[in-house]
Amino acid sequence: AWESLFRAQHEVFEDLRTDFEGAELSQAEYDVLLTVTRSRGMTARLRDVTGNMLISQPSVSRLVERMAARGLLTKCADPDDGRGALVTATEAGAVAFRRIASMHATSIADRMARLDDTELAQLQALTAKLRDQR
């Protein structure tokens, strides 16, 4: 079961990674913008962005800095947390995100359409149970 889960995850991610080949955003940049654009005012705390990523905090910080240099995000101090930072999607970042989001969502939907509603509910329940850290 473990090997099957691992292989499925790997193969699905590899399949979806092709959505970003030749795109203006990398998959990691897309993931940052996913969190930021879903946040109120297209602004999120850097720690919330990091919490949604599967890479380390220093890696997220470097990625955000590169994205800010490219004009996809702005970054400023968080007035409510002296040690924290806020990141905001620029118009260019939001536009780039939307261009890829539609195509990427279609890829995900096509992959998930292989499962019926009962199987999707089972998958969600099983993965939630595996993620439970009790």
C-alpha cells in the first residue's frame, strides 16, 4: 500500500509538473502565488506562505526574494509582527498566476476525473487519516 501511494504521488506530480514546462512561472512560484492571491487583498504573511509549501523556510524566503526582484510580489515588514513579513501579489504576478491557473486546474481535474465521487471521498478520508499526527 505504501509503495502504491508513493508511486501514485510521484507519477501524478511528474504529470502535473509538465504544466510548468516553458511557463512564465515555476511550480514553486505558482504555489507561492496560489497562497497569496487567495488571501485578502492578495497579501499573505510569509509564515503562511511557508506553511503551505513543501520546502524549507529559508528556501521560501529566497524564492520570495527572487519573485519580488522579478516584479511578481512585493515584500514588506508585517506591522502586527515585528519579526514577520507580508507578501503581496503585484498585478503582473496575479496575471501570470491566472494564466497558468486555468490550465493547471484543468490538468488536475482531468487526473481526478478518473475517480468517481465515492472514490474521491475515500481518498480524501484516507489521506486525512494518514496525515493525522496523533
